[in-house]
Amino acid sequence: METNLAVLIDGDNIPSAHVKEMMEEIAKYGNPTIKRIYGDWTKPHLNKWKNVLLENAIHPIQQYGYTQGKNATDSAMIIDAMDILYSNKVDGFCLVSSDSDFTRLATRLREASMKVIGIGEKKTPDPFIVACDKFIYIEILKNNSKESENGKAKEKDTKKQNVDKITPAVVRLIAQTISDVADEDGWAFLGDVGSLLQKKQPNFDSRNYGFQKLTPMINSINKFEIESRENTNSKFKLIYVRNK
């Protein structure tokens, strides 16, 4: 059964570029049955959004700023999220914002057994990131889009400029996670490793480090062994990893 998602976008806090890539990313995790964006549409800084709303079937919600210096958009988005929660029409939420004000909302939705996916820029504060089941950086989507446009010739240069470095801390995190789910011989199914990494760090994504999948990322680190095993139920092989 497909997961129905409510996509709620903070128009005041998210750039309009790469909306198409963002919606394609969201579709990997479920069916976005509700798509809304919040902001004061009388303000000129939201004009760029107007051109992409119809193309992506995103419904704009008008929210006037009643008091200078106060963000009424946040309140409107939170109230709508709770209304949608109690309507029982969705199985999860995608909160698109880089604002830590949505930390409590994400926590409350997860308390109600909702799957919560966050999307925002790398400047997003940690409390909001860890409050989500999974957090995706918009910069990843930008990188993928640039690579498609520029072709393979510029792919390596783009990655050098935009990807994070695989630090010793990242290597230790992967090694410990492999140990956590490994069998008596030290081998761990890569799918289980990836799932646990996501639980430990919701913003963990191999694309942050320039790799489309976790397998080539682990293979690039000279600390792990990788083994492919036949799968009797599928033509695709099972990937197992072990600490060296």
C-alpha cells in the first residue's frame, strides 16, 4: 500500500529553484496527495514561486503578516498540519523549511506515528533535522540537477565544489553501525546498515559525499569489505559489508 504524504512548504524560508527536483525526490517516499505552500503572496519576494506552482500542482495558502517581525506563515503551516493529522487522510508529512521553529511540529507528528521527512538547506539547525525521520538537503538536489545539465565532463568538478568530506567521524559511525547489525562472522546486510544509519542521523545521505548510493561510498573507504550474495527471490544480488 502506497504511503500518502502531505507536503507543506514554508515559502518564506525556501528558494523556489529546483522545485521539480524536490517533488521528484518526495515521490520516492510516497504519493504527495496534499501539496501546499504558505506565504504572504502580496510580497514581491515570492513572485518566483508563482511561476512553478501550477506546473507542480502546489496550492498556495495566503497568510498575511499581522505583526512586523513575527512569522505568521509558521503558525498557519503548523495549524494546517494538525488539521491534516486529525483528518486521517495521510500516512506521513514532508516539511519543507530550514526553520527550527518546526522542530516541535515534527516531533508531535512522529508521536502520532506519522513518518516525517524534512527538506531544507544545509543551514538548517540540528534540532529540526533530528526531529525528522529523514532529512534531505536541497543542495543535493541542486548538485544532481547541475550534473544532468552539464554532463559527465563537469561532474567531478561539481562534486569537488559541493560535497562534504568523509571525515574520521563518518567512518566511525559507519563502522559502529555495521557492528550493531552484524552476524557472528561480522557480516551485515547493507540494507539494515542504511536503515540504522538513517535512524542515528536523519540527515545521513551518501549523496552528501558525492555518491548516488551507499555501496560505492563504503567501497571508497579502505576500512570495509563488501560481498555480493545470490538472492533466490530476486535477480538482484544482496550486498553485505564487514569491518576489516
